[in-house]
Amino acid sequence: MEQYIMALDQGTTSSRCMIFDKKGTICGKSQEEFTQIFPQPGWVEHDPMQILETQIRVAKKAMEELGISAGNIKAIGITNQRETTVVWDRSTGKPVYNAIVWQCRRTAGKIDELKENGYGEMIRKKTGLVPDAYFSGSKIQWILDQVEGAREKAEEGDLLFGTIDTWLIWNLTKGRVFVTDYTNASRTMLFDIEKLQWDDEILKIFNIPKSMLPEVKPSSCIYGYTDKEIFAGEIMIGGAAGDQQAALFGQCCFEPGEVKNTYGTGCFLLMNTGERIVASKNGLLTTIAIGLEGRVQYALEGSIFVAGAAIQWLRDGLHMIENSAQSEEYATAVPDTEGGYVVPAFTGMGAPYWDQYARGAIVGITRGFTREHFVRATLESLAYQTYDVLKAMESDAELSLKSLKVDGGACANDFLMQFQADILDTAVLRPECIETTALGAAYLAGMATGYWKDRDDVRGNWALSRTFVPDMDAGKREKLLKGWKKAVKCAFGWAE
Ligand SMILES: Nc1ncnc2c1ncn2[C@@H]1O[C@H](COP(=O)(O)OP(=O)(O)O)[C@@H](O)[C@H]1O
Ligand SMILES: O=P(O)(O)OC[C@H](O)CO
């Protein structure tokens, strides 16, 4: 019987399933977008039940379309939007509140309090993270404080917390397995990344009972088996990792110094730093890259909150384009933006600025600024934001990158990739498979079962599709970057 590995990729805007063969080729896939809930400006929620339903539905559909059954799936790897927080009732399995999404700013004030109380440095040291509403800690606290009866129930041990990996595994195993992996744990702001354990001091500050937290496991191991009713047969769950770490793995960035940038809803630049914890001096995060083969590797990360989401905004909010791909057509219809800039700081700014109160800005426009210029400026903002985090990373790691591996939905845009190479003055390498998040999760699951032996066994699957070579003169690049730096300043502190 032909054997495959299934990856469940639960992203910010869609649930996806990809079925891979041994060569890392996608043999079957299915995808469904789900509802984004914006209850107040700066707030973002998802319905956890809709996440679960869409994820199971796409998995069944992908299997059906490939004409296979549970017996053909050697293992499932799960990868997910990180930090997004679900709290549910242990006995009924019902969420007590919507999932609070990583982009949500509702707890910015709580983070300010925490910093004012002098906890910032301790948190940064233990968790590797810059205190921010982005991470799960303050989101759990908000649910316990704001949902009636939640705190009492949590203290009695009746509530559970999970990031999306935990929520999916718990449901797929019908409540038998309550786990997360090191990479996801490292995004909660509750986990000591050196001692590899939940931190009691930080839990006390957030007033979160430890009984709510899942067991933390390696990213590749036998977590459990799906309930046989879900896919008409049990399937082993063998891999779990946050989507950005999974993409780093899927890009085969296994060695210290290897870097990738993923252009999805947000944009995330990660560099493997091996077994060394590198503390950033330039506003980057230190995070766990992977827990595998009995050891943990670390990464430096530049997190950009809004990237592809800005293209979705052009499509769904402003109705300037009909689909994401059309952005390229408009952008290339004009030679430049005529000096205009879009700074899509809709939910504050992440690395390297970490401004919870920044908000979007459109600056430098004149009467000749058209839809085409607008679309181009929005696309260019992805490249400028990447420039900012890449320079911070080069400075932290004391090296100059020769090339950048890219992946994620928006890296299909040739205009954007060329502009990225131009603005960085660095070659951009796009692989054949840009679904490296799912591929990384598949590798982790496959390695838990012997489908792939080890990292060396999958390295040969990475294949280059196209290199974008820099082709912009230095004077023009400097002028454009100077404008961007001015534009970013206009967004700072707006909602304070
Ligand atoms: N050709 C394109 N040009 C620009 N942006 C694109 C293109 N195709 C997809 N996108 C953007 O990429 C994002 C989807 O990428 P994906 O990796 O699936 O994201 P996620 O995992 O965050 O849901 C969307 O925000 C979409 O607007
Ligand atoms: O949904 P993505 O792929 O943009 O990823 C979201 C990140 O994991 C948030 O930290």
C-alpha cells in the first residue's frame, strides 16, 4: 500500500492539508479560508470550532481527492499559527471564549503595566521574547479575568489552555492527549527556553494556574493517534511545530547561520543559531527552532505582523484588486510609487520596532497617486519591513547574508521578490515547493515513524525554482530606504 505523510497547516487565514510523498512532492491538497472576527479596532479573534471543522474537512477532502484512506497515511504533522490562544472546558471540550489571535492588541495596556512593574528584563531573559501583547501569556490572563466564572474554574483545574497545535491534537484524539511542542511553548511568554519548562515566576505574574498548561514534548515524536471515527481509522500524530519554525525546517535550514523568510499573513525571518541562545541587541526575538533527536536548537526571529494581510486588505477591505495575484499586474503597470509609501502597521509594529501603539500610515502621496501606485506601495512595504529585520539580524549575528531563502503564499509574486532582492542587494532564492511550512511539519512527522530517517535524508528534496538577482543602483536604493524610514516614523505611537 502506497504510504504518505499528511501535514495539517492551520494558518491565520486558512486551514490547509497537504499530502506528501517521500520526495517531498505535494500529491494532494485542500484549503479553506475561515472567518476573521474584528470585534473592536485592533482586536482579532477566530472561532476555535470553525478552525477545527475546516481543518478536519480539508484533511478528508485531500484524502478523498487523492483516493486514499487512513491506512495510506503513515503519520500526521501539525503546524499552526503561533501564539493564538484557546481556553476550553476540560469536561465539555467547549471553548469559553473565541480564540484570541496573535495579532490582537487588546492586552497592550497589561504589557505596559508589566514593564512599568519592572518585569520586562526578567521575562526577556527567560523567554527570549520582547514583552508584547503578541504572545499568549496576557491573552490567557485576559480570558481568565474577563470571562465570567473562568478564573474560578481554572483554579479548580477545569479549564485548559492551548495554542492551536494543542487544540487540534486534543480534539483529534478526542481529549486523550494534552500536549504542545517546544517551538509552540516558546511563543507563550510563559516558558523558560533554557531550562525547557513552564516558569512559575511568570505564571504567578500573569496569575495563570499551571494545571491549565499542556505537557511540552519534542517537535517530532509519537504524540498519540487520531480517534478512529474522524478519518475512518486511526492515524498517528508524529510532528508538531509552530508554522515559522516548521518553515525553517522545511527549508532545510538545519545548520547555524541558515536563514529563511516566510511571506504569509505576516512575514517571519528566522535564522538557525544551533544550540546557542543568542540574545538580540536589535529588537529580534530568541526562540526555539526545533526540539528533535534529544536536543533543542534555537533561532533568532524578526516578526513582521502585517505582510500578505495587507494584500488581503487591498482585496477585501478596499476592493482595489480581485485576487492577490492581481497585485503584481497593478504594481508593474507603473514604474514606481511616485514617492508614496504605505506602512501597514494595522496591529502595531513588531520587530525591530516593537511599538504596540503604531498604526497604519499612507504618506508622501500627491494628486497623481493612483490605484496602481497604491498597490505597488503596499507590496513594497513587505520588502521594506523585511529589510529592517534582516539588517537587525545581520548586526546581531555579525555576518552579511549572501542570499535569502523565501517561501509562503506571497513569495509567488515575482515583482515583490525582485524588489526584495533589489532593496536588500542580496539574491533571493525561491524553492520549487513554497509550501515549506507544511513540508517541515511533514518531515517532523515522517522522522518520528522512520518514513524519513533524519535531516540528511530530506536535505536532497530542496530544489531551487528561481533566483532573483539584485538589479538596482545603490543611489536609488538609498533614496527609497530613506523615504521608508521617514514613513515608518509617522506610524509610531499613533494609538497611544
Ligand atoms: N501572488 C501574490 N501576491 C501577493 N500576495 C499574495 C499572493 N498570493 C498570496 N498572497 C498573500 O499571501 C497570504 C497567504 O499566504 P499563506 O502562506 O497561505 O498565509 P497564512 O499561512 O498566513 O494563512 C495572503 O495574505 C495573501 O494575500
Ligand atoms: O499564519 P502565518 O503563516 O502568517 O503565521 C503566523 C505566525 O505564526 C504568528 O506568529
